[in-house]
Amino acid sequence: MKIAFIVQRYGAEILGGSEYHCRLIAERLAGKYQVEVLTTCARDYITWENEYPEGTDRIRGVTVRRFKNAHARDIASFNQYSDWIFHHSHSPDDEMKWLEQQGPWCPPLLDYLTRHHRSYDALIFFTYLYAPTVLGLAVDPARSILVPTAHDEPAIRLEIYREMFARPAGVAFNTEIEKHFLKSTFQMHAVAEETVGCGVDLMPDRSQPDEAEPDDEEEAHKRLAPHLRARGAQFRRRHRLQGQFLLYGGRIDAGKGCEELIEYFTSYKEQGGDAVLALMGVKLMQLPEVPWVRFAGLLSERERLEALEAATVVVIPSPFESLSLLALEAMAVGTPVLCSARAAVLVDHCINSNAGLFYADRDEFVECAKVLLADDRLRERMGRNGREYVKRNYRWDVIMSKYDRLIGALRK
């Protein structure tokens, strides 16, 4: 069987959002199916500039076909147009103009899909928001599976999405929260649907004895000096993090809640808090030049997992999430999470896992941070709870069986 993933950008360097989610699923399915990815030449989601070369590439066992975008995005002009279209009456043509301005605008990708869609047994579209999905789903709805990665935001109320959500024959929701929101907002006519999410790898729990035969990596770990064998020690040493720290990972910008996070953490420090705040990812906003805010930069996948393991608490301040791989990866390594209460998905994770706390305002953030940082035994219990939650719900064999069912239902 041959499957195509359609996504706005794709690459081993892209370590967050729906693109990272798409790559994880594509790589796993490539072990069973013939998988291709149809995407643009963009690396940066702000400008959609054509940075990758056009043509066919091979990334971790997956064939990737890249197509050039017609133009880059003028983010200031787009933001201004968005503000107008979200608050004024407008026409369908206005919405198409908005979709093009948002980008990526890639006619060659859609032309290729139109010519070759019948050569694929399934077309899997990642994220509802962008033009490759909105326009691509119209090519062959009966062969299409949508992974919406959706949450309530102004854009989703545009009429173009009402039409789009009615098209796909299959839908892979991230969570029950997302599923309820979409099905109560849109008329959806899928013949097959699953609440899937994404698989998460469980790292070895070094606090527990392992009766299995040790692998080479474990043997190398045992040969390290004692102070380097401690949980997350190498990441701490590399970034000069001596004591407790909260860790954020992802796009570092106001839209992901980072500005508010720094304000709230400042209040924690003003009340005598000893911990520091570390941020890893792409920096899209100015960070204060204070000793208790550390920028770790854009890390490799392995370094990201080391950072999550090293952190005292992982904080997710985003008010908009459809799944949050950051939260699940933190739980998978046994680190408790502290989440924004405005994101229903994050609250649901915390309640169902007993592996994190959530805050609605500045005072709650400060109190939650103090409680988590002060109680080692509480963090240990939350860590165990989080690992069990991921093991129950986000093992790769569970996730892959759901995709198998979706693909099989479309073929019937």
C-alpha cells in the first residue's frame, strides 16, 4: 500500500507542532507501508521562504517531495488583514485571499496531487489551518484522512473551514476534547474516525532496577562518573544549571504563552523563589537579560529528551493545544508538568494522569510552582503517574493500530 502525507513543511530540523507530529507518524508507518510526504520547500513558518531545494529527498526512510511556494509571507500585512477579516463581514473571495496571504501558497504541490492522487491508497493531511490541506482535501475526499490538530481560535470560524471539515472520509482526532469541539462546531461526514494522538517513546527509568539485558547505551551510562549518572546531569552540566529549574520547549513567542510565563515567573522570583527558567526552541521574542532566565537554544531530539529528564518541572503555558507532545514527552521521562488552565486538553491530561498541575492566573502559577518545587516525593509520584499514563494511552503499537483501522476503512 502507498500512502501520501500532505503537510506544510517537513524536515528533521523541525522539532515541534503538527510538522513534528506528522514526521513521527510518517516514519512509523514507513515500516509497514510505502510512504511519501508531499510538502513545500519552506523551513520557516513565519515567512514560508523556499529554503529546502525543490525535488525529491529521502529522510529517515521516507521519500519527501518538495515543491516551491509561489511567494513568501508578509507577516505584518497578513496580521493586519487577519484582524480585519475576523471582525468584519466579508466574502468567500476575501477568505481565499486570507488563505493565500497566510501561506504557504504552493500551486505545484496541488498540481502534483491532482495528477497523482489515484496512485496512493490514502492521503493523510496534517493540520486543518493551511492551504495545502484546505485545497488538497477537495482533490480526493474519499481517499483522505484529516489529522486536524485543531483548537478554538478565530481562524477556525471562517467559512472555508466549514466546507473543509465536511470533506474527509477519515478523521484522526488528537484527543476527546478536540473531537467534541470539532463535532459540536462542524457537520462532519467521515465514514471512519479514531481518537489517535501520537506515540511517545518511554525512556528507561534509571531509578528502577532493570532485569533485562543492558544495551550498549546503558553500559556506557554505567561507566560514567557518579555525578554524571544522575538524572539529566549531562544537560545540566552543559547549560550550567546547578539547582532546580522549570523548562519550556517549543516556539518561544508570545502566542505560545511565553511572555506571560516570564511575567509569572518574575513574580515567583520576587517572592523569593530559588529556581530558574530554561527555554529551549526557536526564539521569536526578546528575552529579559536576567540570570534566572536561560536560553538553551534549538536542541536535537536526543538533547530535548535529556533536557526534559533534567528539568525539575516542565511548564506548558500555551492557551491553545490540541495534544501537546511536550507534555506527553515530559510525562514519558517521569517529569511532572505545570500547564495553563486555558488549554482544555492540558487540563484533561493533568486530571487523567495525576502527573501535573494547572494554573489560571499569576497567583496560581506561583503557588503551583512553589508546591512542586518544594516536595520531592510529590514530584516522584507524579513522575510515576505520568509514565503510566503515557504507557496506557500513547504506546506506538496502540497508535499504529488506529491508523491501520482508518486506512483499512477507507479502502473498503
